[in-house]
Amino acid sequence: MSNLETDPRETLCADRPGGSGVEIIEPREVPLGGPRAMTVHRTLPSRERSLVGAWCFLDHYGPDDVSSSAGMRVPPHPHTGLQTISWLFTGEIEHRDSAGHHALVRPGELNLMTAGRGINHSEYSTHGTTILHGVQLWTALPDPFRAVPPGFERYAPPAVELEDETGARAGELRVFLGSLHGAASPVRTYTALLGAEAVLEPGAAVEVRIATEFEHAFLPDGGSLELDGGVDGETVPQAHLAYLAAGRDRVRLTNPGSAPLRVMILGGPPFAEEITMWWNFVGRSHEEIVAFRETWNSEISGGQTHDDAPFGPVVELTEGEAALPAPPLPNVRLRPRPRARDAGTTGAPAHNAQHSTAGHRTAEHSTAPRNTQNTADEREVPMSVQESEQQAGQTQFVHAEQRHRYEVHVGGATAGFTQYRVLSDDAVLAFDHTEVAEGYSGMGLASKLVTFALDDVRAKGQRIRPYCPYVRAFIKRHREYADLVEDGFTE
């Protein structure tokens, strides 16, 4: 989803935790579009808090009667440095992006788009939608992975039954990112994250174990939520966001109402970087945001439609509409959003969630031509892992084919990757970039990872173009892989 504010405010967000470690953030209403705009309730970013883990944006909308509003009509617009998460309660949205993905977003299905170095996409509620209701969330990509290729993944998590302390049914839980209450998502992210939807029966209460190194946020929909750990007698009102500081290992969720209550549960270790966020861009400085804005506006005004355009080719336009230009910048210098007060502690990664430290070591960077096209079929299932939970310290090498890279995971965290482009009808892979995050150096992971990748290439009868300096140097040291290099390859 785009931030459609024509004058997006530049807000210095500061952390102001309550004495109990719980904050209640009141939403502000933001219209999406013109006179018949759909109104959303925005709780992140806010004056009280800019981030919960890597979660940096939260819009809650509906139930919206699209017969009296325009529904969701968001023409092509850009993103950088983030991942978008669409989660619907009711309705249907058509998604198109410049990486070649076309998908229908439906209730109970995660739709995760990685913007990385740049993407543009559009979102329209479908003609058959009468009521639109859901949330749109963004997560900031950590510095080592801000320039990854754009991509798109889908996942429909199964419902897990929740029970109260007597063993009676209390509701159900769907975990779309990370792990919670014995359920885990196979979808990989670039920091440790938790994303889940709980639906509580009327009057039900359930105790949920949570990661102590995570900070958490809870958004009730359909009524108020009683949250253990808050001020005595206090409840979290509808559409408000309750923030719970790290350090707790469990939380009690109670639905005091007479109708089912939906609760969105988000979490992650405090994000150990400052971000500069404006409109639809996440960067690290005022200058970066200025450059993103100028590049996008130049692209759409100049009619660039080729694959190597910085944000990819502008996706198909609906009749009578144009791509959204970036609005004018405020007459002040954009300031970075302050990191969480305990951001120096990254915490251990959650099971089935990727985690990286704030700093990083780049093994090698490549100057190979940029190719933003992701050819993965939007019907593909997300990359799976061998086990839903891994013990700390375990090293695993995997082929994340949907993201066009080979990865090494240590204790469930992404420690590094080597990235490629597909050429010549899958017969040739062009390796562009290899890196290992700081904190994993000295373990020989880059060499083991490239060995794993090249052995897999050989097993599939493919050839390579080693644009990546690290891969090229590896082959010079290990001549047994020289036969994999495409005949006639020159830089």
C-alpha cells in the first residue's frame, strides 16, 4: 500500500515507555485518495514510537463499504528499503508489481513484497469486493540487505486452536511470520520477526508464551482487548496499538466482549539502526530520500519502461489513471527516526525467522548489470526449511530458489548469501554478489556456501558466469569448478 498523503508530515518519533513497559498508541485517521477516499487508522509511525522490532508502518482499515467509498485504488507507486505485508480480514485486492508478479490478495493469506533496491506496484480492490477490511504493514530492511533484488512471496498459514487454562476452546491462531505458541511460518525474512493473527472467542482468555528478547505490539479489531501487563483495569481500545517492552516470556490475552475479537500480534528484537522514512521510502539519510524521490519522478515523467529502470518498468496502468508522483519534500531536513532505547541488544533470532546484526561485512560487491526481473511464478509456495525449529548454532545451507540465491543459516538466522540471475532458459546462472553478515566472520561460511552453490549447479547440469569477485576468486583457487564457467565468458 502507498502512503497517499499529499503532504506527509515529517515527525521526530521518540520512545516514551510507560512505567509498566506498556504503551497505548492512539491511531490517527489518514484518507487514502480523494473525496471518496477510504480512511485508514495509522498507529506506526507515531509520535510515541517509530518502530516495534523492524515493523515501521501499520495501517488498519475497514470494515469499509466500497459502494460508498472508492475502496482501495492505489496506482503504481515506488518503494525502497522495506518489505510490505498485506493481510486481509475481508475482501480481495489485485496486486501487480514491476518484478512481474500478479496476485489476488485474499483473507488469511500472507502476501509479502520485498522492495529491496527498488520496486513499483499497484493495488486495487476487485469488482466483487463489497467490504474491505484488513491491515497493511511494512518492515525496514537491515543495512546488509537493503539492496536485495525485489521479490514476492505468498503463504496461507493453517489455523491452530487456542485453549484456555481449563483446556476449553478459546479461539484460533494463524502465524504468518516467525513462530508463536507452537506454530511456525516457513517464510524467511531479513530480521527476526513475528507476525500473527489471533481470533478470541467471546469472554475467552489465553496465555501465550513469547520471546523475551522481542518487543511486541497488539492491535485489537472488533472490540477491546484486555492485555496482561498493562495498568490494572485498563483495556486496549479498538484499533489502538499496545506496545509491550522486551523482557516478558508470556502474555495473557482476554476478550471481554460478547463477540469474537481479532488481535494482530507483531514482534521482533529492537531494531539496531536508525532509519529515515518519508512517503514510501525507507533509507538512512535525507540525501538518500531526496535521490529516491528524484529518481522515481524522473522515471515516470520520462516514460521509462525498460527492465533496468531504477524502480523497474511502471506496472500496467488502469484507464484514466497515472502513476503516483512523489509529493514535494518538506522545507526541513529529514531526520532519522531514533532507534529503540535498548537497540544495542539485538537478541537471539526467533525460530524460522532471519536475523542479522546491525553492522555487516560485505565479502565482495559486484558491478554486474542490474536486473530487477524476478521470474518466480506467483503461485509458488515459499521456500521451505528442513525443520520448523532449529537448535542454536546449527548451520544449514539452502537454495532459496524463489529469491534467486543460496543462503547459509546459523541457528535459524541468515548469516550470508550468494545471489544470482537466471540466464539462457535456466541453463546459465550469473552470480552477482556474495556477502556474510558481521558476527559470522572467521567461520569459513562464504567458502562453504559457494561450494554448496556450485555443487548444486553441477548436479543440475547448469553453467555459471562469475560476475561476483568472490565467486571468481574462489574458482581461481579451486580449479575443479572451472569447467562450470560458461564458454567464452569475459567480464
